[in-house]
Amino acid sequence: MILNAKKSQRQMIGAERWKHSDMHGADAKGKGTWEWVGGVGKTYAALMFVILPYLNKLTLDQRNVIIVMPQVPLIRQWIKAVESIIPSELRHAVHVYTVQDLIAKGTRLKCDLLVVDELHLFYSEERRKYIDGTMIEFKHNLGLTATYKDPKGRHHAIAEMYPIIDKIDTREALQEGYISKFFEYNLGLYLNEKDQETYAKMSFGYDHPTEVNDDGTPVHKKGISDYLAMFGDHGFTAVQKVLSGATVVVEGEEVFYSGYSYACMWAAKMGWHAECSKEINDVWNPNIVIGYAKQTMALVRSRKNIINMNKVKIDAAVELVLKYPQFKTISFSQSTEYADLFAGACRSKGENCVVFHSSMRSKPMVDSNGEYLTYKSGAKKGQPKMFGKTALKKHAIESIANGNARIISTASALNVGFNVEDISMGIIAGRNSNFNDQRQRLYRATRIDPYNTEQPVILVNIYFVGTVDERWLNKAQSQSENLIYWVSSIDEINFNPQIIGATF
């Protein structure tokens, strides 16, 4: 196909830049990172144009390539790709690992070439040891990611070892036809009256209608903003430290302070000490400070539930999939409960929707005729067969890939590693403020369908107007290169969007 040939030529340019990376921002040859948008073919290019030539160039006793990745689903894809691209006589020199397995075993390794898939998921202190030479020694390295920059700035720690030596952004990918043309919408909805009232109480507190203070004024029940104000300008940062502790650098050494230590520090700052007055002790005792932090996070969790598991969002998402009955769709959220509720709502409308998330429980499955699969022998012969989480996840991916299901509903488990090419609509009904997560989700839907290259994709971000949901969305899209259309009705979502209300 012309598209594949064109894409391969571009991939080979990336491979040449890696071979001569000292001319493209690295301090030596054979090191650096490809930052390519999802759908360009990082796995294929790494195997075909870097790893295979690398193995052919080395003598038999030198061949040793390690590929490390963050998640189990990715390892299956890599093993399958290795088997299809690397000749059988060379496969013994290619070793594929998940970082979780290496961490659990405390394994130390050595190789000639280290390939790091989803590099942006290795920025934590613990995982970074497996890509910076501490736990895996290497001569050359190649990082693969669609989202190099980290919201917390942690990419700076690996920038010298994994500099960006080649980049394919959304504009280039669209212009060259590497990914599907897409229209991205932000669909603004409103909480119902009851949820708006509850949301406001959780956020700002409220004056109790019957409880009164000694002076006759109503008792104020604290909300999130009230508790955060008690921690001054530090807000959520202070709350998190009081609950979990934190590591800081003191005179060049890393020192961990417990949550109780931080509670004592804050209490002391507010005037508490061993011989303080009862009035101060009743308000700023360290244990009471910890209680403030716990109350804050309890309210935050409850408020998130209002945002993330709301019937208004479910109804809108179902309306979207019914509006485009020919579109294969992936739905993302921030709650496995939402994923299940949305799937159930789709099924109630006659749509085949499968679920993929970390909290799946064993259950029976049905065949294409809607009949339960049963045990074929033994004491349970004829009874519905129970399938575990692994089997259910495999079934979900196979069903959406082969067309037995039209919709797949997930929380965040498919942010990376989901590569079904004929997805035509992506719905994001819940989110955090991480722009990398937002991008990764969009890339799951914009892979080019080789059998229908002209089919555009619709991406819809559902959010609640005037809530933290809207703030999270703005932050998540802060690094976006896309033209985004802000709408208030599903009727406005189509393939001929109006420029009014769009942002760049």
C-alpha cells in the first residue's frame, strides 16, 4: 500500500537519526528518543529498522537486546511483533520484560541495546533505575513515546540520556496521512439541581439549618475550600504530605518525613506546642490536623464520584453511540463503576458493549447468539461457564477487534497498548488533569484504518460546566495541538463543525 510505503520511509528517517544521534541532539551515536504520535508505528519501526539491523551487525556472542515496558498487555504485543519481524535464529537475543516484574525480582541485567517502550511511564524514581543504567547496563538506548514531556517536569532527569532525536507531531501525522483525520469536541453538560446543591456543599461548605453556635449563629459545616484554607497557601500539597509523608533533600541527602511529622510541623506553625492553651490544642493538635487532611480527601473523593459516575454523562454517551450506529467506539472514564454502568446502558439499547478494566469479576459469557457458554464435561456439564479476569479481558479485546462488539468501555486500563485500527469514535467521560493521559486516550481512536483511510474520527470530551471537571479538562488540553470545538449539545457534533467556540 502507498500509505505503508510512505510511512516506512518516514520511519527509516527516524532510524537513521538514531544511528547518527550525535548529529540530532544526543552526545553519542545510538541513543535518544522517538517522540511520535500514536499510530505512526513505533513498535514496528524499532524492530524493523533498529533492532533487526543491530542484531545483524553484531557477532553471535555480542547479540543482546532488552526491551522493557510498563504493562503486561504491551509485552504480548511486543512478543507477537518480535515473532513476526525478527528471524527465528536471532530471537534468542531479544529479551522482553515488564518493569513491574523486574522490580519485583530486583533483577539486574546487561545488554548491548536497551529499548524503552512508553518512556514517559518510567519517570518515577523507582522505574527510572531500570532505564538510567542503574539496574540495566547498556551501550545504546532507544526511548519510544508519544508524550515525552511530563506535567511534573520529571522528563528533565532523563533528558541527557534520552534526548528527543526525532519527532512526529499531530500536524505532520495528519498532513502525511499517518493517522485519521479527526474532529475533537468538548461537550459541556450541567449537573442536575440536586447534584449541583451537593457539589456546592462539598466544595464550599454550608450553614446548617438547625444547628447553632453558642452565640446563636448557624454552625458552618466545612467544605473542601474551608479545609484547604486551614493549610494556607500549601493547600493540597500540605494535605498530601500530612497523609502520606514526603521525601526531601537535606544537605544533599534524601530524608523521608512521615505524615505525622508534617502534621507536627504545621501544628507548630499555627502555635501549637506541648504547653499551649486548650483553645489552640483543640484546633491545632497534630492528630486533629491529620483529621482535617482526612476530611478534605474524603470530600474530594465524594465530589469526584458526583463528577465521574453521573447518569447525565452516561445518558449523553449512550446518545452519542446511538447517533452513529455504524461507528466502532471506545469510551474512557475515571471510574470502573462508570465503565460498567455505561456498558449496561448500551446493552439495554441493544448495543454489544464489552468492558475492560482492572476490577472485572468472574462471570459467564455468551456466544454470538446470546446463549451462555457452558461447561462441556464434568460435574458442571451444561451449566454456564465462569470466566476469570484474564479471559474476560482477552475476550473484550478480541470482540472489539473482530467486530463482534461495537463498543468497548474502560476506565484508564487502555490508555496505552490498545491498537484497534477501525475505531471511529472516542468518548472521554472522565479525566484527571494530566495532559499525557489525555493525549494517549485520543491516540487510541485516531489510528488509520488501512481499509478505510478516508474515514474521519469523532472525539468527544464530556465535562460538567462550572466544576472541577472543566478545570481538569482545560489542564489536560493545555499542551494540545488540536483544533477543539466547544459545544453544549450533541446535535452540534458532526463532520461539519462550526468554527465558533473553537480553541487552538
